[in-house]
Amino acid sequence: MMKFSWGTNSANEIGNAIFKICLYDVPTCNACAIKAASYFVFLFSKPRTLQKNRTLKTLFDIRSEKEPGAEHSLLLEIGKDYCTYAVWHKPSQSIDQLQFISFQETEGEEQLSNILSAIKVSEFTTVYVCSAMPQSILVPNKFFNSNYEALDTIYNQPAQEYFNDRIAEWQMVNIYSVPQAIHRQLQQRFPAAQYIHAYTPAIKVYNGYVADNQLSVHFTPQYVRVLLKKDTSIHLAQTYYYASPLDVVYYLLKICYEFELDQSSVFIILSGLVEKESNLYTELEQYFTNIHFAHPPEFTLPENNLPHYFFTSLYNLATCVS
């Protein structure tokens, strides 16, 4: 975790790699700190054993009677433990099909191949691929020079393809990478696909809340993405592995402590795979007062009984590329 404000004059006091850090993919739970000037990078480290389990679960499959046609686009989001995609009809601002599939992260490449092979490429004029992989850093415009060495230094992930999203509204660039094996599959299936990172829509799209201090918290099956907006600045974008509700509570409390956020006033905006009638929500209520769910989108979906905020990341993606 890093305490960070854009436009600081202390940049020269911080090593380039540390200065540019805004995201780490970290499990629980012991903390160690690297201090540079008034900035901190926190790594919460506890070894995890990844077991091969060969499980692929379709959590949601929502469809209308409308078949994909020439005016439909494919919105495809890929994370370490899931893949979700939507068939989006831009003229009517409707999502006509939506599927969410989870898998063990050790099986990601293999399972993604199965998922992609089931999608009919010829049905879409445009394909947008949204990476929700943790390898991402937010960099102020003035420090971006098309150099991705910081990603390699921080994440130490071999065989990566590199991308960047310019976020003009916030005068920053989101630099990120996708594993080459996954990128190769995507290029073979969708050679004209356009790429974006999941943090970019989350930052660019207005969430409907005007609170000065906001923690947007998006859940996937085993990971949680956290975006902190404080005093009109982006201070944190980070992905955490969690195994229990208390892991999530720990991360959010640690963020509040490091960024001097009042637990009773900070807005916690939830989206993704979390329900109000859950142990996770109950635990959060014990520590935070202002808990809200992401607002409904301006898009329509086929009739279903699922909470609208389950699919906030796809709504944001559709809004961002429209």
C-alpha cells in the first residue's frame, strides 16, 4: 500500500520504482514497510499454496431472446480467478447476454481457452478486453515515458505483454501487463481486440457519490479490488487476495489507518460478488458506518433476480468505451 498524492514535490526523494507504485497483489497478513520520504509501501505477506483443482463454475448466465448481430460488441473481463463477458448493444444501451465464470487461478490459461472457444467471433464488430490482472501501476503523466521496467521490478512476472491507458481527467497513465500466454489466446481469437485495464473505467466513470473520501471495493471470487478517492485525488488502487471476511476488514482498516480516514465517515462503496445477507457484509458493518452499494447503471439487462451491483465492472467498461 502506498500513501500518494499526484503532483507532489517530493518525487526526487523517492526511487522511481517506489514512486510509481499504486497497486500490489498481496495476500494476508504480516506487515513490513519500506519508507521513502513521507511515502509508504506496505506488503502484507503470508504464503499461499495454490492447488490444481480443475474446477470451472458458471456462476451466472443471463440471456435475452435477442441474438448478437452487427451492432453488438463483446465486453470481456479477465481476472486471475474469473472471466466474465457481456454482449452489449450500444444503440439501445442494453446488455443482451452476460456470463460469469469462475475457476482456480492455477487453471486460468487452460480454462480461458475453453471459455473463448465457446464465443462466436463472427457475431461482433468490436471486442473490448478488460484486464483485471493485478499487474498495474498508476503513473502521473509527467513520469510516463513508455517504459515498463517498473512493472517488472515490482511484480517480477515473466513473459508479459505491456499496455497503457491514458486517463486525461486525472492526468495519469495506467500502465499494466497481461501474461503472454493469455494474450496469445486472446489475439488468436480476437485479433482486433482493444485492451483496457479494470482500474481505468473504475477511475473514469462517475459512481454517483459525492463524498470526499470514498473506498470503492469490488469483489471477485477470491480477490478484492480497492480504489481510494480522497480529497479529489486518487490515492490508492490495489488488489488483495482474501480467504475470509476478516481479511477484507483487515485491509480496509489498514488503509483507513495509513491514509487517516475516519471509519465513521468514509464511504465504503461495494460492488461485485457480495450480498447484504452475508457474513462478509455483517463483518463490515461492525467497523464501518457508511456502507453503500454501487448505483444501478443506465443500461438494461435481461430479466433476472441478481443484484445490479454484481456487474458494476462491466457497466463501467461499457460506459468507458461508449
